[in-house]
Amino acid sequence: MPAERAGYTVFMFLIDVSPSMGGIRTVEVETSTGQTQTVEMTHLEFGLQFVKLKIQEMIFNGRKTDRCGVIVFGSEDTRNVVNDENGAYENVTEYIPIAQPNAATIAKIDALAPSTVFGDPIDALIVGVETQSKYLVSKKSWTRRITLITDGESPIEVEDWELTVTKMDLLQIHLTVIGIDFDDEELPYMEPNKSNIKRTNEEFFKKLTSSMASATLGTCEHALQQAVRPDIKTVRSTLMATTLRLGNTADDGRSAEALEFSVKMSKCTSVARPKGWTKYTLRAYETSPDEMVVDSDESIYAPLKLRSEYYVDRNAANKNGEDEDGDADIKKEDDDVLLLDGISEDPKRKKIDTSEKIEKEELVRGFKYGTTYAPCPDGQFPKLTTHKGIDICGFFPRANFRRELSMGEIQYIWADPSSAQQQVALSSFVQAMEKKKVLAIARWVSRDGMDPKMGVLLPVAGDNVHYLLWGQMPFADDVRKYTFASLDTLINKKGEILTEHPYLPTSKQLDAMDDFVDSMDLMHAGPKDDNGYCGPWFETSLSYNPAIHRVKQAMFHCAIVNDIATHPLPPPHPELTQYFEPPEKLVKKAQAAIDACKLVFNAKEVPKRVARAKKDGHVHAHDDDDMLLLDRKRPAGATSYRADVGEAGPSENKDMMAEVPVDDSETEDDDDEEDLLSKKPSAPSSNSNKGPLPTPARSISPAMDPGRAPGRIVGNTYPLKDFQKNTAQVGKAVEDLAAVIAEVVMKPFASRRKQEMLECMVALRDTCLRENEIETWNSFIIGLKKKCISKVGNPEFWKAIQKFGRDLSLISAQEAERQGVESAVTENEAGEVSH
């Protein structure tokens, strides 16, 4: 189905209000808990549910270019454009003129009731076509839709209906006929004891819709199911003109070397978010300065609006010490308060005694920079001077693209449709990128003076068109690189890599886990196709966000029913919950692998343990937040701490560990296998009570203090040895050694360790070049130079680095290329920094 233009549509609803629409029907309603109850309603009320759902969709989208009108046939009076001009077409009334729908539209539809006369559906169809055409006389490109709701019990004048079909096809009208209790093979449903006139009219509607180019016939029950079905609507995005530039087109001397394309941008994907909520409260009035009255009898509600008030507590500032400027801390209070005439302040503010209210005009806007605030009296720092367009900054291999860094929506970039020259130029550019298998780094400015966005350009060479896709990427300052200890490599304090340990899985455990993961493969767990082949169970295009669709369903349901108690919210649509549970046949198939994992891992259900009361005089050891729970030695006979954490809270685990008897103390012997590098030493306790002694963390012999800061694996005492022992954790070791070198160089008497630090830098640079930690090394050198040449720095050490020349300078792109890696530093830049 081709994409439609969002909005720019006029919906005409033709509603049958003949006496037969007042018939009572029993509808089964399923509650959200799965229970079923019956509700009585008229045929008209049943059909109006579909109309209200469609109108709510337009109100929900909030587009001004979505218009609708309502025409009723079978009404007591006659009022329509055709009758006013030519007469006839009786009992057809333009009930709601074409306009943007709102809450009043829903209210007027709720007021409809069956009449005492019959109306002709064909008359209503002709009136709807003429009313729509008259409104769209100057809007030729708008989409026209007509929906007719009837029970088929009214007599129809079928003469010359072919002329009506021809005109509707000429106007490209989309017709939908919703029949009350019409036969539907897809549902399936066949109405028993159908009258002859309804059977004849139903056959006529089938013939009418099949004769049109775009028409649909269905029963109301099926239409209601489709109306609440979650769906992603594909629409056509508006094209925005911009310029794609390669090179500096503004430089008069080099403008001939630059390229400039006239392109159009449109959205490829758009983020959908749930609608926000508005708080309401009973309207309040102030009768006197000290008295407020809440109007609860009439239940008049008013929306709450956000109001910000600023308070300064000068007493607290004097007690705790004012800042250098003598200013106290400013507190911003954001409350949802009712902004109505007669209310001067929020009553909750009377609780504040020591705070002084200040006006917003007395404040100066500030932006947080580290632990301080940078004042900005003008409210905003000067913006970067930018010009509208997309500037290509460089190219890089497609294989190096990091998909996880793509953020936000995707944009199409097309060549200008009105210029064949621009289309050929962009097509050549796209094909060149495809041939080289590269992506482009691009800087996009939507309008002059706007903040720039960085992203990548992906070439797409389709069968009939060549275009680019633009996706936003983060700036370098927005990316944080975190390193963690290895999960499969354990090293003792001698620097030996352990191959057997309770924390390391065995080959049987690895095989059992591999079988378990393979047994849960969803790629062939879906339904069988015509050839008997099972495809994937999960389809991205059929997976919907419950936070959006379920909330939307609840909002729509509350608006179309008069009583939520008698018409409870139905359960979610099956397509919304189809991926909530894994397929049963796959769970049964994986049961054998699950049992095998339980056996080899000796997995047992651990019952919850209730913490006993603490004894008097019990002392807890200091609990280091940085220490891994796995690094604590398990007491003999105790249950695994890993299992305890899964069942009990943190406070309960502390109590459990504190209750280990004295004989089972976790005091460590010289077992090398238990001494992992990620532990953190803690000071011994000086408790003299007779109760259980606190269990200290593993300590390192005081005779060989490595001088490691908390969380580091490289110490200040023997940095090079520590670094060489921990090359398995290369990322962490490189960062720690760089930090140690910077600390030692800036300390007093650093000249005594100058040669040692130079040797550390040689080893660090060599490792960074081999292990692709080039960015870390280059950042370290630039930062070290700033520290050394500062007023309180160490210029002598920087001169020693300069004597080494290129062996201790930045790693350039040429050096990196010889190692099969990349660097953003040129050879000239590397030489400038080293001098």
C-alpha cells in the first residue's frame, strides 16, 4: 500500500438513523480481567462506536488538516446542499458541517437517536459527495473518504447508481460501507433469520463496492476490531529544501574544488511517544484573604498548570557558611497549582518559615560546569554562527560503523526532483560511496543560527533511485567509555592466569549453556508457510509498544462509552500481547537443556532467609562499595553469596554475612587463587568487644605496599611491573598506568623517578599501538603536556620527553596504519605536539 499524505483529508460519515436502527441488541463485553458480561444497546449506538473511534483518532493526532463532517439519513427534517439547490433528497440532513473535529463533535454524535422515518442510503451518498466537493473546490489534492453506516433495513432507490459510482471514481473517493450484522466470511458471521429487504440491500452494497476502484464492505463488529487494532500508519513526509556541500564553498580561493548539491530532506522514521496527561482538580475560589472555598457540589474541574517559585533560605546559609559571593542557595519549587482568578498563593507555601521568596527577574541564569555554576546574565551564551545545510566532514569505511551509536530519527536525502542535473550529480556521488564502501560524517544545520547536529550519511542505490540516509550520532564529549574487570580471566597476586577456579565455568558448563541458548532459537519457531517452512517467530513490524497503544485504547474507550462501570475497558488487542510469552512448543523443546543446566551448575532454589536480631556489641566491617561480591571468601558450609543476593535485599545480606561464627571467619591465608586483582584493602578494626570480630577485606603484606589507589590495578610503587602483569585487562591497565604516570610526575622530587617514568611511557605507547588504544594514548600525551608546562608543572620532564622525539609523541595515522588500526592524528600534528 503506498504511503499517504499525513492529514489533508476530509472524512464524511453517513449515518443511518432510521427506525430499524433503534432495535435492541445484546453485546458481550470482555473485561480486562478476562470476565465476560452482556450489555444492551441499540443498533445505532453499536454503529456509532466506530464513528467515534475514527473521530477520536483525528483529535488524538491533532492535525489541523484532518477534517470531518456528519450527514444523517432517515432524519425527521431535510437540510442539505442538494435539496437547497434542486429539491428532492428528502430526510437527509447535514448534521455536523465539515470542520476540524473536537470534543463537541463527539458530544453531538452521542446525542443522535433513531427517528420515525426511513432514509435512502443512495440519496445520502450523493449528498455526501456534493458536500465534500463543494468544500474541496479549492483543495484539489486533498484525500476524500466517505464511510456509510447502516443496518440495510431501509428501502433503496437503485436507479442510475452507476453514474454515482463513476463520479466517485473520478473524484478518487475511498468508500467504506459498515453494515450492522452484515454477513462476513472473514469474521466469520452469518446473520440468522435475515429479512428479504436486508438480504437484497446487502447484495446491492456488495455490487456497489466491487464496482468502485477503491471501496470496502464489512460488518460493524469486524470494523470495531480493526479500529482498536495496533497499527503503524505509513505516511508521506513533507520535503524540506536544503544544500549538501562537500568542501569549503565559501572560500573564494578553493571554491572550485568544492561540490554543492540541491537536495530535499524528509523523514524516514519518526519516534512515537505516549500522549501526556493533564491533572485536574476541583475549581477553588478565594472569598477572603484567609479563606478559600472549594466548589465540590457542582464538581467543576479545571486543569492544573505548572508554576515555578523561587525561595532562598538565608538562615541555613548563615549556619552552614555562605559561598564566596555571600549568596545563599536558591531552591526552585515546581508544583502543579491551580492558576485561577482570585488565588494569590499556594496554601502549601505557609509551611515555609525561614525561606524568602524572590522573583525570577532577580535571578541570573547559570549553567552547571563540573561542580560549579557558570553565570550567564543574558540567559544564553552566544550561539555558534551556523549556516543552513549539510556539510560533509570526512569519510570512513562502512565496516567501522558502530550501530549502537545511532540515535534518534532517520532522514531521507533526495536530489532535487525538479532538476535532472542535480539528480545525476547526487546519483554519481552515491554510486561512488557504494563502490568505495564508505560512509560520510556530516554536519547538519536545519536553519541559519540553529545548533548543528553530527551524523552519518549512508548511500542507498535502489533500482530506480539513488539517495542518502542521514542518522544522528553523538558528539565525542557525549560518549563515555567504561572498563570492567574480565569475567573469564582471573589473575592472582603473583600475576598468574588461573585456569581453574569456582568463578570460572568448566567445559561441561559451557556446553550445557550453549545447548540451552541454541534450544531457544526463535529464527525457526514461527508458523509454517505454504511450503512447510517455519520462519522467525518474532516480526519487528508486528511488535507494538504497549505504553502507546494500550493507553490510547483506554483513552478512546472512556470517551465512547457513557458508563465505564457497565462498559468496562476490554482486554488488550491480541496483536499487542502476542509476543509477551514465548512459544509453548519452544519452551517444551528447551526443557531438556534446562534440566541439563540445572544438573551441571548444581542449581537449587534457595529459600529466603530471615535475618536474626543483632547482638549487642556486634561490629560490622567497612563495606566497600567498590569491592565485588565475588571477591569475598565464602565461609565453610555457607550458601553461595551469589544465590543469596538473588533472593534477599542488600541489608539482609549484610546481616547474614555478619552472623558467621568466629570459627568460620573469612580471615585470609596465603591462598593465591583467592587473591584477585579487583579487591580493595581496608583498614583493620580496633574493636575490643568479645562479640564476633569484623571480617576485613583481603589485605596486602605491609612489606610490599603497591600503593594502588582504590579501584586501580596499577600501583604507584611498581607501576611497570603491575602493568606488565595485567596486560590481559589491557583497557583498564592502560588507563591506570597513564593516571599513575601523571600523578608521579606532578609530585615533589619527581626527578628521582624520571627514568622510571620514561620507561613506563615507552611500554605504555607500545601497548597502545598494538592493542588499538591509540585514542587513550593521544589524550594522555596532550593532557600530560598541559600539566608539565603549567606554572606548577614539571617542564624538565617534558624536555626529557622531547629528547625521545617521535618515540614518545602522538601516534599518527601512518603509524597506526602499519599496525592495521586507525588514528585521527596526522604526521604534522604529531610532530607539533612533541615540540
